[in-house]
Amino acid sequence: MIANERPVIANSLWSATANPAPDCPPLTGDTQADVAIVGGGFTGLSAALHLAGAGQSVLLLEAETPGWGASGRNGGQVNPGLKEGPDRLEAIFGADMGTRMTRLSGGGGDLVFDLIRRHDIRCDAHQVGWIRASHNATTHAELQTLGDQWQRRDRPVEVLDAQEVARLLGTDAYNGGLIDRSGGNLHPLNYALGLADAAIAAGARICGHSRATALEPTPAGHRVRTASGSVEAGQVILCTNGYTDGLAPPLQHTVVPIRSCQVATAPLSDNVARSILPEGHSPSDLRRLLLYFRLDAQNRFVMGARGAFSDRSTERRLQSARQVATQLFPQLEGVQWDYAWGGNVAMTADHFPHLHRLKPGLMAALGYNGRGVAMATVMGKLLAEWAMGKPDEELDFPVTAPRALPFHRFHRFGAAATVFKYRVLDALGV
């Protein structure tokens, strides 16, 4: 179970099958570091690992334990790239920055699996490729266009026809797809714990149960306070994503936290498991309220979908995810569902992650829009480069000032209305 979480979203498969966590005692007393990091998910842990590996003095503060938030609760899909394709990135951000963003995000899968191999992280990692499945002619045409854009940039991307998708997924519910062979899947919580182990081995200090409560300027940089101590650092990195609070206004109001949820079965029998995702892929589809699914290392079937804000509505969404899984794979009829859990992902208005400079010496990255395994790892590396002195204009992602979303206080109503609209459009197949 996920500690200190609402029961409806606490029964996590990943927590139940997690490796031993590193010892991360709370911060006590006052200390100093070259770089202080707030948030122990993929972004913060990647930043800590890259900084410590370069000889920097690093202290990371985590309100709970490493991987407690979305980093330890997601579907474990390693999805390279951003929501928009390379051509669109260049149109929006210009040829130079768009090309750099494409290269950075497209290489996210390789970065993740390279770190796993280099640091011998035990997280059931498989670089078998990430499949996006299309459910109608329009979405299949979109994938064909996207595939052409990536192929022109020499990425290992291939368009799949209906027969090949049916063979790889074990269902004929889709009419085609696109595979990026640099992607794959892993056990997300064990990946986070492995990053923490590697960062500690490189010299980083990670303090669990150390919620940052205040952020103050000092002559040398900034001081981050917790209930039992503080750290002063020349550079401070904020990596709180869907769990961002009021520590550094207006950061909390630049994203909308949306609950995502998953369900998982007991281990399937061999004959059933062999009929589902026979080569170990973890696809997602192109519905507006997308579905994503996979088998874990013990052949449990995992189905993910959008959650809801209230517990009662979340329970209905969890049951709906079980029903959708059985519709896609009728051989799951009657299986035992052992796990149900969820957590917050941070959504941005433009669907891009954001790299925000809040003040001199204070930077934040957040807003992965459900693509956090690869992109958060990438952004952690980018933040490490910034903290070690790389100028803003040389970073391969635009640095912007944070801007609060209009009417943010009403985000739950807006999100609920958008989800309802998307649910209707998906049901109509348009």
C-alpha cells in the first residue's frame, strides 16, 4: 500500500512489488550544499544523480519517500518525444529550438535505459519499443504523418498496419499503430528507487519525510526550510510536478493536477498471458481519454485510464477500467483484480512540459502531461546542466517565466467538463 495516501488510490501493485528502499533519514539541523533539490520523483532524482556524478554537493528533500508521487505510481511506459511531432515543434519554437527539443525528447528512451544499464537498476526494464495504437482512420493517418517526420530525423520509428498491431497487442480493436523502438517499459517505483540508490552512491544526500515549508533568499543563494532543519544552496531546483504546493508562487497555478488511475489482476495463467502482448509491449491508444495497458514481470495485466477528483467517482473509473480491459481482451473475463491505485499527473494548458526560472538561482521543471518516465528523466539532466552553469539559451528547452493559468481556482470544474466532453467524443468515435 502507498503510505499516507487515500485508501481508494493506495493499493498499488508497484508498492507491493517494490525493492527495498534506500535509507533516507529526515533532514535535521542546518546545512549547506551546492545544489538543493525539492522533490524526489524522476526529475529530482535524475538531477541529483547527474549532479553528484559530476562532483557537486547535492541535498534532495522529499516530503515522503523517493518515488512516492506519480513517479512510483504510473504505468511504467517509457514514451520518447512530446505530444507534438517534430514539424510542429519547429513551427512553434523555431527551427533551432524546435530541432533541439526534438533531439532532446526523442532521445528520452535511450537516456532512461542507458541509466538503467549503467547503474544496474533492477526494475524489469525492457526496451522493446513503445506502441501507439490508432482506433479510426483519422488517428491512423495522424500516426503515419508522425512516423514520417521521425523517420526523416533518423529515429527508429515504424508505422504498423492493422495485422501487425493485432499480432503485437493480442486484440483486433485497433486499425494500426506506430512503434518507437527506443521506448519500452519498466517497474516505475523500482526505477525511482534505483535512481535514488545510484544518486546516493555518487555522493548525493537524500532526506525523506522532509517537506519543504519555506524558501528564503540569502546572500549566497536560497535557504530551503523543513520542519526540522534547513539547507542553504547557491542553486535550488524545484521538481514537484503534480504535487506542487504554494512553496514558490505562482508555480502551483501553472499546472492542473489530474488524477490518473490503474488496476491490475492477479498473475494470469500461462495460456491467457501468452495471448496478450506476446512480445512484452505496453501500448497506449489515441483516444482523447487514452487507455494504456501492459503485463508486469509476473504476468499481471495492468490497465490505466483517467481518474477523477472524488473517491466515489474514482471507484467508478476503476471499475470502468476493468470493464474496458475485458472488452479489449475477453480472455480476462472472470480474472481476479488484486490492485487499484492512482496519483496526480500535472497537465499544462499547451501540453508541453515547462522549464521555469522563478528567480536567479531558482529553477523548476514540471508538467509532463502523462509522459513523465522519459521526459522527467531528461529534464532532470537538463536541470543539472543549468545548476552547473550552462546558460539558459544553451539549454535544449526554452526557459520561461511562470504564468498562472486564468481561473485556476476553478480547475476542478473545468477539468471535469473537459473529461466529460472527451468521453462523449470518444464514445462517438470521432
